[in-house]
Amino acid sequence: MAAKELKALVDIGTSLGYTGEDLKQWLNDERMRIDREKEKHQEEEKKRAFELEKLKIEAEKESERMKLESEAEKAKNEAEAERAKIRRLNATFV
């Protein structure tokens, strides 16, 4: 904890009427509370970053799936066109 933060906490504790050992205990409790809040915030940030990365991966997978579907549909259409062409040629020779 930075010196300015500690001084601010001491000032707050003093203004709340804490002195001596009570002030030390209050400072210790406040520092622990602040540390827990920081940890909680860091965990939330990690979770958000993880979820964002997860969404990116899912979007990439979906994009790839759509691309493959499009390519498969194109190949299907090309094959159907080729079969139709062959049928027309066969019909010409009959």
C-alpha cells in the first residue's frame, strides 16, 4: 500500500476515534478488506478476459463452419450443374 493511501487510512481511522492498538487493528482490517476487494476485482477481470477469449473462439468456429457449409453448397451446386450438363449431352446422342 502506498504511503499516501496509508496516511489517508490513518487520517480516516483517527477521525473515527481510533487510537493506539485500536487504530492499528482498524488499519489492519481495512488493509485486508482493500486487498480482498483488489483480489476480487482481479478475478473478475480474469473471468471477463476468459469469457471474451471464449466468445472470440466461438465466433471463429462459427465463421469457419459457415465457410465450410458455403463451400460444400457450392461444390454440390457445381456437381449438380455438371450432372445436368452430362444429361443434356446424353439426350443429344439418343
